[in-house]
Amino acid sequence: MTETPMIQRVRELVDPIATDLDLDVYDIEQRGATLRVTLDTRPGNPGSIDLEQLSLATRLISRELDHTDPVPGKYTLEVTSPGVERSLRTPAHFQREIGKTISVRLANVEADQRRLEGLLVAADDSTATIRVESGAESVEHVIEISAIDRARTVFVWGPQPKPGKPGARKAGAAAKPRAAEQRASAHAGSDEVPRESSPDPEKEPS
């Protein structure tokens, strides 16, 4: 997916800030009047972003965008983390999530199999390979990333405990509060204050 010149400029400004905080710029999107900067831990880091890191990143990014003013018009800056189930939009996103279960919806509404869910086993700059289990067999589908309408990782709960065992509970029940906490913190640190580009002082009002 090709980034607009404005998004590219914002990325140039945000990348050094993320690097200084030992973080990675996962995504930058403009949705209407909202500029969303999604930060994540570095690939291979098992930890997750905490509220203190998000809060500090928000302040630094907000100050830098105020200073350079790369976004025209009014907008709201939102600095967030991807959460448990994350959107996959770019080749880098797919490459980062190899080995995880993902769900894909193709853009072609007439495709024989428009929706796929399976293990992401490979990805490069143009394709993603998904292994789908079908009964006792598994089939690998090589999909052009440009042909994907929507994709996301799928959070898989742990195995179901055997019934009748003392303390048996639904799979993932113990982990739910933690997952909920991660989802709740995904938007922590967002800067919800509307912003407006500074007028050019050399331009006279018409």
C-alpha cells in the first residue's frame, strides 16, 4: 500500500522518536480528521507497550508535529498500540506476524473462497502464504497482498481443559482479564485534542 507524501513526512518525523524509545512504528493512518500513529515493541520483543511509554511518545510526537506542521487543516492526533488482534495492511505487517493465525478477506467479492483463516507461514513484499487446515489435510494459499481487502491476526485461546477435572474452566478464562486490560490500554495515551495547521504568516487574508 503506497503512502501519501503527508504520511511519509509524518513517518520521517515519528521514526526517530520511536527509535529513541526502543519502539517500532507499526502503522500511520489518516481516517477522516484523525491521524492515528500506532506504535509497537520491536519485532522479536515478547513484551508490550505500557501506559508510561505511550504517554511519553504522545507528548514527544505531539510536540514534533506542532513544530513542523506536516498535516494541513484541523485534525486529531491519536497515538496507540496495536492490541491483541492487530490489523495487517502492509507487507511489513505480514512479515512481522509469520507463525501466527490470521484471518483474511479478499477484495474480490466473486472469489470462490473470499474468507480464509489459517497459519501465516510465509510473506514477502507482494504475497502472503496461509496454511488452512481442512479435515486431515492442510492447503497452502499464496495470496497477493494487493488483493486483500482486510486482514488481522487472530488471538487463539489455550486448549480446553478436560471436563470433570477440579477447577476446570472455559479455555482462556484465566487470561481474559489480561487480554481485556491489553485492549483497554490499546488507546491509552491518545491525544484527543483537535489540532489545526498554523497559517502561513506571509499570506495575507483575501
